[in-house]
Amino acid sequence: MDRNPGSSSNYVFIPQTMPVDRPLANPSNRVRLVVASSVMLTFISFWRAAAIVLNDLGSSAFYAGGIAEQAVGKAAPWFILGVMLFSFAVRAVYVESCSMFTRGGVYRVVKEALGGTFAKLSVSALMFDYILTGPISGVSAGQYITGLLNELMTVAANHRWLPDAMLAAGHAAPQLPMNATSAVFAIVVTLYYWWLNIKGIEESSDKALDVMKITTVMVVILLGWGCFSALHNGATLPPPPIPSNLHFSTDSLGFLKNIKFTAGFGLFGILMAFGHSVLAMSGEESLAQVNREIEHPKLRNLKRAAIVIAIYSFIFTGMASLLAVMLIPDYPRTHVYQDNLIAGLAMYMVGPEVLRIIFRVFVVIVGFLILSGAINTSIIGSTGVLMRVAEDGVLTDWFRRPHPKFGTSYRIVNLVAGFQLFTIIVTRGNVITLGEAYAFGVIWSFTFNSLAMLVLRWKYKGERGWKVPPNIHIGKHEVPIGLISVFMVLLSIAIVNLFTKSVATESGIAFAAAFFVIFSISEHRNKAKHASTERQMKEHFQLEHEDTISREALQINPGSVMVTMRDAVNPFALKWALSRTNTDEQDIVVLTARMMGAGGPEFLEASDQSFSEHEQMLFTKAVSVAESFGKHISLLVVPAGDVFAALVQTANSLEASAVVSGLSSKLTAQEQAFHMGHAWEALPEPKRQFTFYIVMPNGDAEAFNIGPHAPALQTDDVQLVHRLWLNFRREQDMQGLHHSDIVTYALTRLATEYARDKQETLKNLRRYATDGSKPASLTAAPSSEARTGYAIRAPKPPNGPEDPL
């Protein structure tokens, strides 16, 4: 469709031809507002879910081994392997939690079992975990890059490739300060992802899967080459993990450093070493976040993802730490490569130096992809946790207020990024210090979650999709041996860490206490405020909560118009739709998407849904605008994980003929249409086509057909089909030929050629589209369909004073 820049009256919807049976008017004077309980989500395979978790969990492989060895000595790889084996059991707890609480999210698990106080404590520990994920990942990525630059300058100096002016005293290569350079790098990357999250970054399982494909190539080369090098060199295994082989540093003893018997105190020493290695399984909580978006059958795919994650992380993190101790000599391992062990491992493989340097560059690239991505994951995860707490009424509406331009929860993003930058500056880029503090949040978030699940085994008697084994029955009672064992191990490690990780204990307790105080004060202030808002909402709106969205729930007819609204100041999309719709013949549904953060629930009870001041302003403004036009609208609130998925799912459920939206502040109209089309393709059958209208601030609009539709043929295309039809009709046995037969035959022929020789067909089609082999009129400008991928502008309808939509 060619947009007319001088007029907006040319953009109307397809008139409805079906009979209209208007539902009975509601006797109440209040406007009906339907609030959905089911969250509109996109769904992904277990492979993609595993890739998302491994992008977070896999980052620890790049720094966990070095941090553990600095604390406990050369036997550290065995404890890393032990932690990775124990992570199977911890992951099982999360699987049971996810299979049981499809209606609450991780925060609700602890709250349901232990109450609001413990829930706020657990979230405080979890926030410490999330916030430190960013700094330690960013600094670790900086260590790998800085180490590579220093290594390359050393090689260049040895080969006399550097000018004398660049060399230091004694003709040595110049070296960048590791910690300071790494801190600067981490700050720059954190600021970059902070800005992306302020604008609203798109979470993509495709990107996570691509990163893990590249990482898998690196892991295969690393393990294959490393094992060959170990056999070639006759390398020996690290000393066994027994108390006599543990050599704790002064810092790793924490508050017990003046007690001489601690290191050799049998099981206590083993628990200390285990506690110093526990950050190797950081990222397990990401499994609970992606659970809600795993495709059906959810539980089976969740368990598949858990197995993939467990095996991959055990092989990558565990074996890499083991090979590093076997291949890298003691001094360079503990003094040069202690913060970038995998890079050091690449340099001590058997083979030519040039191949080792090339592989090291590859390791650094992969490390940058995973570690820098973990910074973004930490911001998204932290924001999601705080959003979930805010939705539960713990944080005030001030935190939830959307950005005036981008519509994101920018104040929460600012808070998270501010804490991360503060942490990087205070620790001055020291990975060991960050790792010590990081372990506090990791172990205590796991401990609270396992305790909550243990309590709920007795408190909640309903059916579960899966239980942590083993379980024994004594009479009518079931004793969860597995769950008790996991909790006791986690609690023991957590308590030992309190005494042996002084940095983690002091910083973690201070951080958790600060967040707990903030949560408590904010929740107290919120109660009266939310009660007042709830009363006002009930006075002006007839609130109705529905599990699922349907036409019957909204009492509307097929072929309605759905209008999105997120800005109470400039509701130009709603005004545009109202001016072109006869609401006596066609319903208008005004939709507001309530964005749910990462790790949120799949279902919200009515008692869990509190309205913010921003939402109240939106609904009031929508009703006011509709009344100014003298027309009726229906109001709908939809919880959503992805706004485009929510729009297409809701439009399909309501059998809407059109969706109207304003122009995004960060996407072009074509990009918005592409995302809508992409989300539509992911819908299960049956699915309906509709027209997507994007209204500009000046009142103009663009229309895109979403779903399969007739292409916008050029005049030359139509004439070519007609000329072929005339030529074929000259044959006596072709008198029954139709124009559509020619098009069908041509498409079938193209499909056959593509199946027979994909590359040749693509080459010919690409040449036809780009090399000017088609008529000039067809090459003048690419169609909207080519630019959007899934959408094409709708044909221009006739003008009218008030055309029905």
C-alpha cells in the first residue's frame, strides 16, 4: 500500500459484512475492565531453553577454576567437578519447583512456604547474586582481553616487530595493568547494556543458541586438543581432594584464619573447599526463569533441558579446570593466568605457537560473547526479580513507572546498573574479591529455595508433576530423603561460608540487609496506597478477572478492532481508530500490556494483580477520549512476556480484524510489522489474518497485512500473466485455462527446482532480484513485503467521511 502523506482519511479497515448481534449493555455505569490472568508468552524448544541457561551458567567456566585454586590449592579441580555433580541435585530441586508452581514464579515459592519475611530475605540474597554476576563477568572478560593484548605485545617484542619507542626498560614489551584495564572494560560494557535495557532490549533465544553453537566448537577443540596434549606430555592428575592436600590461603580462611586446626579438620575442611568452589554452578536459577516459556509438554522438555545443561556444564566447566592444572605449570597458572585459565590452557597445548595464539584469540572471542552476554542477563534477571516484587506490592509505583519515551522500567534498570558500576569501582576489577562476594548470593539463594520446597512437601498436599528422588513411605507419610539431603548440604556450605568468606559475609549481609529494609519500608507504604488505588479503580471500572481471553469474556463480536495504548498523554492511535469506526457495528478493544519481568509467573491470581497509578491514568484517559467521541470501548489488561506475542495471541483469541498501534520510539513501522509477522508465524493453528495499522504522531498511518495474503503485484506482472494466458489459450486443448493456473504452475515449478537444487535456485533468484534482470518498473523500489519479511502493506481502500472499520 502506498501511503498518502497528505491525508490520513485513506487508511480505514476492511468493512464487516457479517451480521451484528450486539450483546446486552451492562447495567452498571462503570466501564467494564477485563484483566487477564494467563500471561501471554512466546514458547521455545528445550534446546533453546538450555542455550539461554548455559549462556549464564557457562560464563562461570571462565573464572571459577582460578578463583577456587587461589582459595584451596592445586586440588581445586576435583571440587569443581564435585560441585558440577552436586548441581544435578540442585537442578532437580528447581525442576520440582517449576513443575509445581506454574502460577507463581520463584518469588512466590518462598513466600508460599515461609512467608513474606523469608521471601524478602531470599530475594535480597538472589539480588546480590544477580547484581554481582554482571561485574564478575565483565571483569573476567576484561581479563581475557587484556591478557591477550599483553601476550600479543610480548610476542611482537620477541620478534622485534615493535618500534623501540614502544618498548619498556630492558627492551621488554609494554603491558597493560590487568585489573584496572579489566575494570574499565567492564564499566564500558555495563554502560552499553544499561543503555540497551533502557531502550528495551529484545531477548532472543536465537542469539543464545548461536552463541552456544560457537562455544561448543571451542569446547570440542579445547577438550580434544587438551586431552591429546596431556597424553603427549604425560601430564599427571591434580592431587586427590583429601584434607591433607588442601592449602587454604589466608583470605580463604576468613574469620577462622587464627585457628590453626581448621584446614585439616576432616569434613570441615572438605566443606570449606566445596564452599569456595560453589560459584561454579552460578546461573542455575536461570532455569526457573526460562521454564514458563518452554513449549508443551512443558515438564518433559524442562527435564530434557536440565539434563542437557547438567552434562554440558559438567564437561565444560569441570574438564576445563582439570586440564588447566594438568597442562599449565604452577607458577604461570597461579601468577599469570589465574584469572583467565582457559586462555592459559590454549597457550600450553602441544603444537606450533601460531596455532596456539589463533586458538587463544578464538577463546577470547567466545569468552567475550558469553561473559559480556552474562552482564546483559544479570541486568535483565535483576530487573525481572524486582518487577516481580513490585507486582506483589513490595516496591512502590515509583519504581514501576515506565520510561516516557521507551516504556521500560528504567528506574529499576538504573538501580541495578548503578549497583553494578559501584561494585566494579569498589573492587577495582579484582576477580578474586568479586568471586568471594559472589558466592554469598549463590549459596543462600539455593538454600532458601530448597528450604521452601522442603516445607512445601508437608504444607502443600496437591499433585506434583515430579519429585526430587529418593522418597520413602512410612505409613501414610512420605519422607523426602533426596530433598532433605540437598537442603542439608546447601545449609552446611552456607553456614561454613559465613565463617570462611569474610568478604562475602560482610558485603552480602550488608547488601541483603539494605535491600530487606528497602523492601519492608516500601511494602508498608504501599499497602495504604494500593488500597486507595484499588478503591478508585472499583469506583470507576467494573473489574473482571478472566483466566483466558475470549470474545465471550469481553462480550464482543468477531471482527473487532484492537487498539494498543501505553501513553496517556498522546493517545493518537486511539483517537485515529475512534474517528474511523462506527462502534454500533464494530467493537473497539483498548489493550494495555502489563509486561512481566524475566522469571515471572505463567498465571496471576486476581489478588496478585495490583494496579499502578500509570495504569489507572491510561484507563481513565481511554474512557475520556471515547466519551469525547460519543463511542463505546472495551478495556483489556493482558500480562505479557513479549509485547508482539501478546498482541498477536490476543488478536487471534478475539478474532480481531485489525490491530492499531502507535509508532514505536525505537522501531520503524516496517520493523514493528516484521516483529508482528514473526510472532504471528509462531502461533499454533488455527490462526486468523488481520491488518496491522501503525499510526504516526501527525495522524498518518501505514497498514500491513499479517499472515498469508495475496502479494501486491505490479502492473507488469499482471500483464505478463495475461500475455502467457493468451498464448497458451491458442492451443485447442487449453481453452479451460485460467490465469490462476499459470501462477500455480509457476510456483509449483519454482518449488520443484528449489527442492532439487537449493543453491542454484537461490543464486538465480538472487540474481533476478538484484542484477536488474527484471523490468525497471519492478526494480524501482523493494516492496514492503521484502522489507518486513512477514508483512505487506494493505491495499488502499476508498475514502469516506467515517468508513466502518
